[in-house]
Amino acid sequence: MTFQFFPRSIFLWCAALVLASGICARAEFTVSGRTILKDGAPFLIKGVCYNPTPIGENGSRSPNGDYYTSGYSAIWDRDLPRLRAMGANVIRIYGWNPTADHTAFLDRCYNNGDHPIFVLVNYWVDPSSDWTNANTVKSITSNFTNIEERLGSHPAVLALIVGNEVNAQNSNGSKASFWSAMNSVAGSIKALNSKRLVSVAITDSISQLGSANSAMTRIDFWCMQIYRGTSFGSFFSEYSSRSTRPVVISEYGVDNYDHKTGGEYSGGGAYSGDIVSNLWIEIVKSSAVCAGGCVFEFCDEWFRAPSGSDTTQDAGGWTASGFPDGVADEEWFGLFSIAKSSSGPNVISPRAGYSELSALWNSTPTTSDPATPEPPESSSASASSMGFETPNVGTNNANAYVYAPTVSGWSFVGSSGVAGNNSAFTSGNPNAPEGTQVGFVQKNGSVSLQLNLSAGSYSVAAMTANRANRGYKQTVGVLVDGAEVGRFTGGTSYQLSTTSVFTVTAGVHEIRFVGQTTVDATLFLDQIKVAPATVAAPAVVVPMGNIGFENPAVGSNLTSAYKYAPATVIGVQDWVFSGSSGVAGNGSAFTKGNSVAPEGTQVAFLQQATSVISQSVTLPGTGNYTFAVSAAQRGNKTQSKQVVQVYLDSTLIGSISPSGIAYETISLSFAASSGAHVLSLHGTNPTDSTAFIDKVRLTSAP
């Protein structure tokens, strides 16, 4: 984002002022390879773009964005404690008047070395400058050398940034004279203070950077503003092939305004908060190339929308194809919203992005290699339970629930939230397994959290129950960093659901619970556990007959290649079929809208709610078992989705709810005693709706 602040005349900020302030000796920032070091240790920038423009003011009018003089101390007193609380260690500022005294602001940032917030000092450069004019370049240089003289040895300063997005205007980025001028300015700063880190802030212009990188001999790292939407995509690999310096993402984020609905995203910007936290996770995972980033921005600024008013918050900005609604609304990027106050600074209110980044930043060491952070006690994966007791929504009241609450460390998106015992949601179910509240995932809503995990193998478990007083059966996919590791279902009583084992590298990972239906169906979650997986003996396959449904042979590629309720023949066709169930071959009237069978040439089908297939099994011991199938919805004729419930004797162990016509593997975990049992699959949808089942596996993990 381009900020245009205009230079002022120069005055000296005496070094004696720094000495008189009683500040401790400054930290030394250096660069080694692609890493920024603080006193020799890797330093990951957990930064916030800080330009707290009050309502009714404009960056192009006095004080031109410089809210860092003592007359604005009430703003810092409002903001700096919140920045420290969220774990920020850097702020990037834009307006910096060379004639003003910023000592008090820098002192307050450094805080006598107690949780200091270091400052990236940025100063505007006129993009219409004539880069070939020596006097023009000299004037630009003079501004920065005077700033450097006044900064002196103040310990709060991390680096000087020359200009902001100047490359993107007037075709500057394609001019060798522009890059030469920027390098000359950086060299002049270094001539005054060889230890000062210097950078330039440019737009997402990888090709320009690649062309200019070798000529920029006097900068220590690149600053780049990256707005690609919900992900950085291939940026880090693109950058790493063009420069061996560190890169700092000097702006990233997404706005909190949804152009599609004409208002802020629900839940205090929960959706945009999820995106921002995911972008930070990408930065951490790319720490071999990236030295951190500064999220844009601390609070909303009401003067930014084109044709808008300084005194109202308007929509509008630039077209951003990667953003969820296709528009970057410039007045809505804040981690905090702002509101008018009858006296004093504007009132600020945190959005979900603030809470989510707070949870991530307070769990990641600032002076350790971010690729191998130590799991903090508060969020480490362990066998301890994670419930949903915050916020307190009450009990025994129809209104004892809330959609999309703002909860530190958690994110609720869409139709998800928290419900208390005996609410309009939970009145048909038993009380919460832990405490008095549960989380809920309704329709295709989602609930997620980020955890610092040591490298290793884990599983996710939860107590789950389907809503009993209203709606259909819900299935919730469990995703780790976007990859599904299991599915949770439940009956009306709470039962333990567990994912398969997954393996992760050390670092921050996202655990997400996603509803799989668009109809009114709800699953309750409680006592979520992310626990290291024990090394288990190989699974033992429990003998079952006709697991691929190849008998009786009904043919293939014929309309009539199917049979309802084939006879049971032990040792050949071991299933018992009843109701609207049976076997169908490839290319039959049933299966011609689907791909071929996952195993062999035939599948079982369950049509309508009367359909049941079952088989007697003998379990070798008491313990945990997994039932797995390949399943799909019928593709060529079906009224709605078929959900298949799986029972062991009379106990429901879970549901099979394939999401579409492509075959997918679905696993259910359950505990059972040794001996003879009946395993049965039951259709639940009374309409003409069909699910296909194939490749059945029942395994034991002793």
C-alpha cells in the first residue's frame, strides 16, 4: 500500500537526549545469509504495520502520518500495551518527520528492554523524482542521512526502510537509474552508521527484484508487500531463486469487509482472521528464506477508500483477484476496528485476527530458529483435554449458544460456535462430557486451532455426538494443514472418535474440523485431544468374506447387471442383504454414472432407508478396531445424499457419508470385546438415494 508523506526541514536530535533517557545499550542487529540476527541469535519479525490515523485525519495532511511525537502519546498508551500483549516484537511505521523529536515514542517502544518493540523506520520517497538528476538524488539522500543522525544509537530502531512501493509508480521499477538511486541512498546511510540495517520496500514484483538484486549492494534485506489473497502461493520459491538475502514481508493480510454481503465478516472478522493466521503459518514454515513479516495493519484508517470520506468508513480499494470477494477494501484491514470517542483517542476493538495472531505469536519463541520452536505449555499437543468453556454462554436456556465467538487460539467460521447444556441446540443430548459447554459444527461450518507440535506422529480424538432434537446426521472432516486425517460422526450419546495417525514436522500446524453438508445437520465436539501416537504393532486383519462384493457375479456393462438381496452362501457370498440393498456391476443401471469399482468389478449398494447388509465376524481380542470402506454416492439417479450407519451388534460405531460420486476411503474407529459379533450397514435416507460400498476392511490394532 502506498503512503505519500512529505518531507520537512531538518533539525538535530542530539545523542545526548538518548543518553539522558537512561535507556539500556542497544541490541545489535546483523544479517547472516537469509537470517536476521539479534545479538547473534535468529530473530523472526512478528510485526504489525502501525499507522494509527485518527478518524477525520488524512495521511496527506499535517502531520502527514507522523503520530510518533509526544503530542500523540495518548495513542501510544492505547496501542503499545496491546501490541506487547499479542506478542508483536516489531512495528513498521510510515510517517516520520525529520524535523520532529521522536525520542519519547522510541523510548516507549523499547520499554527499557522489557518486551521491547523494535521499529522499522520508513520514510516517503517521491515516485515522480528524476532519478538521473544528481541534485534530486542528493536531496533524497539528505533526508535519510539526517534521519539516521537523529536516530543515533537508540536501541528501539531495527532498520531504515527507503521509500514505499516507489517501484510500482511511473515505471520506476524498470529504470536502472531508480535502483541506482535507492542503492546510493542506502550506501549513504551505511557511511554514517555501518551497523544500521537498510532495506527498500517494494511491491510483489519478483521480476524487477531479480533484475535489480545484484545492483543493490548496499541493502541488507528486501522488504516486499505481498497481497496474493488466502496464500502466498509460490512466492517464497520464486524469491529464493532470485536473491540470497533475507526477505521481510513488510505488508501482508486481507481486509475484514465482505463485498458480497456488504458488511464486515461475521464473528468479528473471523474469516479474515483465519486467513491472516494461515499466512503467518506460511511465513514461519518458510523461515529458511523469510525473516518474518508485518501484518497490515494495526487499526482501520478511514481516509483510504477512493472517493470516500475521512469521517465515515467506506468500502472500496483495488481489485484483488486472490481475495475472497475479489476486492481489497482499504479502510477495513485493521486488527482493530475504530470508533469515534467523545474525548481522547478513538476507541479500538479487537477483531478475530488479533486473537488468532496473539495465540500464534505468544507460542513461538522470538530468538529461536522458527523452524523448530519448542511447544509452549499452554498449547502443546498432549493427552490433556481441550473443551469449549469460553465464552460462557450459560446453561438451561434456549439462547445458551453463540455462533462464531472470538476465542483466543480458536477460530469459528460459518455455522459453528459454542453451546451450553440444555440449549436450543443441546436439549436432546446428554450434558457435555467436560464442563458445561460443547463446540458445534453445523452445516459446512468449521472450527480450527493452531498448535505448536514437535516432529512426530499424532492422532486427534474428541467426544462427539450428533444433535438429537433437530436436523440430519452430520459428518465432520478432521484436517491437519489442509489434509484430511479422519472423519467424526456420532449418535445421540457422546462417543469417542479418533482419527488415523499422521506425521508432522516441528512447528505450527492447523487442526480444523469441517462440516460436510449444506443441510441443517450438527455435530457436537468436546474434550478434543491431540496426542502423540504410540508405536503400534502392525494391524491384524479380521477375516471377512466377500469383502469386494464379487459374488454373486452379476456381470458388467449391462443395464441389468445388478441384483437385489442376493442369497447368502457362506464361504462364497457371506453377506446378508435385506430391503433395498444388493450388488451391482460396472456400467449397470445403478453404476453407469460412477467410475469403476475400486476393487474387482462389483460394489454393494444401499438404496433408501430399508436397506441393510450384514455379516457375522469374530474379533480376536478386546481392544481397538478400524472399519474401512471405499464409498461413493450414486451418480446417475439419486434424490439426495445417502448416509450409511454402521453398527456392531446394536451399538452405532459411526456413519459413512461419502461427499460425492468419486470413491473415497472412509474409516471408523471403535472399541469392542473379543468374540462373535454382527457387523451391519444401514441406509438412513427414505428417498430414492443410493450409496455404493466396496473394498471392506476390518482390522485390529492390539
